[in-house]
Amino acid sequence: MTSRDNTYPGFWGRYSRQSHGTLAFAALACACASAGAQNAPPASSSTVTVYGLLDLSVASATGPGGRVVKLDSGHVNGSRLGFRGSEDLGGGLRASFLLESGLNVDTGGMGQNQGAGAKMFGRGAYVGLSGDFGEVRLGRTLITISSEAQAAGDAFGLGGSGNAQGIQPATGRSNNTVWYQSPKFGGASAKVSYSFGEQPVSKAGNHVAAGLFYAKGPVGAAAAYTVLRHPTDESRVRWFNAGASYDFGTFKLFATAATFKNPSAALTPAVHAALDSNIQLAGIPGVGYYAGQNDRSVSIGASVPVGVGLLLVQGVKLDDRGPLDRDAAQFGVDYIYNLSKRTSLYTGYGRVNNRNGAALSLTGATSQAGLNASGDSDAYRVGLRHAF
């Protein structure tokens, strides 16, 4: 990563020749600056970091007309370009910001262009304050509390050929959000958020989330509960997501569990497209969610160091207890071979089997395979990832 603070090369040191008048002016300016500095507040310490990640893979994937060979951006991790920074305000108070743009490196276009329009910083955009009280952020979330709890038990970290979010429901990023994280107590912390739907005389699109997180030693665990006011009838759409992991040293074990309930109006693809300009829904089928959908899902996975790389394997089972019984099962395996701390090669395979028209596709971080004639989805991949 390239770090840049708010200091610059000395202006006067850049020139070897100065006229007498210029030198006199410089001396006067320095004197004035010195006098003013005696009454000025202490200089703050601030930093700005520019960072990014490029992930491209060649895939042989299912499609409605047969297999397709294609180049995809963002399989193991979403490709991105970001800017983040902070300023020490004194007294233990710190201001921070983040602007992160998704990239489709295969075409040179922007990612997160869903819904009502393109998002220049679709992966996250916020400003915040932190201190002894915890941290408050305002803006578009980098990750929702629902997805973060899910990620705590996902061996693939929400990307790659077997990530849990491929078929397990969760909420994605959300606009217009007030987000709070408590201080940590013995490895535990709490997070809450509220996102405004910004509809006149209506709660449609509003959503609230809360979660508990724990990380200490070899143990990691999290649980979150989310309620979205349906954009059509303001009914309460609900998610519960939990994840846990344990590091045994020779391998790390992961597990997730989740529930999803859509009690009233259908969340059709058209409704989701309109809603997606405000909040993303992860793990949503291509046919949307029907009225009365009632999902239960679990996953179990592992990461195993192999040589200089990492082997990831995971299975996910989705049980729809609603009237249409749209079940699905997913399995995936990836091997990531590290060429350096910032560059890696990877290969993998994943498959989703659907029942009763579930229409869930195999997805990576931002990549996606289509459905074949039987309504299932799979892909073989080999790719390259570089971070800076």
C-alpha cells in the first residue's frame, strides 16, 4: 500500500536561486508564521492511504445455452480502488473517512452499478469519529452488520467458489446509514446501524441491524439480527446471521447458520433492482423471494495451509420451509498460491444444485455463473490477484 500524509516537500528548498526581494519576502513570511505559531493549536497528525486490489479469472461456467468461457473480475475478492484516511483531533478523538470504488477490471468499467444508477464509490463511502466511546460512521457501509456476522464463519470470506453468501441470505451494503461500534471488552464488541429509506410519509426501505462480535485467541464468533421494511407494503423482512471459527493451528474450522423470512409481498427481481439503489441483498435467487419464503441455512468449511498457499473447502445447505420449498445446496473448493505478500494465483471449482425452481447461481465476490438447462450452476476457474 502507498501511504501519503498531509505534508509536502519544502517549498523554498526546491529552488537554488532567489532574488534579494524574494529572500526578504521569505524571511518576513517565516517571521509572521513563527509568531502565529505561538498562539496556534497543536498540529494534528493525519494520514491518507491509497490502496487497491485487482482480481481477474478465466472461467468455464454454465449458461442457459451451454458452457461459456469468459474473463471475470472479482472472484476471490472484489476488484477495487480506495482512499482512506484519519486525523488525530486530540483528547483521544479521531476523525476518519473511506471512499472505495468497485472496478470491473475485465472491461475497465465501474462496479456496484446496480439499481437506480452508477455508484462512483459503491463499495463504501463514509466519514466517522472514534474515541473512548467507540466509533460512529455516516454514509454508505463498507459491509453491513448482517454480512459481517456471516463472514465470521465463512471459510471463503464472502468470495471465491464456495462462499456462504452465494446461497445463504444476508444484507449487502446500504446507503444513508448511521453505524455505531462499541469499545471492545475482553474481545467482545457490539454494533448497531440504522439506514434511512428516505421515502415521504413511509417507512419503506428503512432498515435496522444489531450484532455482537467476539474475537480472542483461536476463537471468533458473531451474531446479527436485521429488519428491513419492505419497499412495497412496509412489512418486516427479517434476517438472522451467525458465524464462528476456531483455529486449530494445522487448520481452521468455520461454520455459519442463518434464517430469512419474507412474510408478505414478493421481493421480485424488479422490486429488488429498485431497492438495490439503497440496500443490496446478498444470496438472493434470480427469481427473487416469493411471499411467504422462510429459509434456514447452514454451512461448514475449513482453511488448510498447504505449502505457501491456502486450501479452502466449504459446503452450504439451504432449506426453504415456505410453501414453494425452494431448496439448494452448494459446494466449493479453491486453492490460493501466494507468489508474494501481494500477489497470488488461484484455481477452484464450485457447484449449486437447485430444487423446485430455486434459481440460485454460483457466485464469487462479484463474479457469477449462469444456470444450465437443469436449473443448476457450476464453474471452473483459474485466476490472478494483486493488491497494492
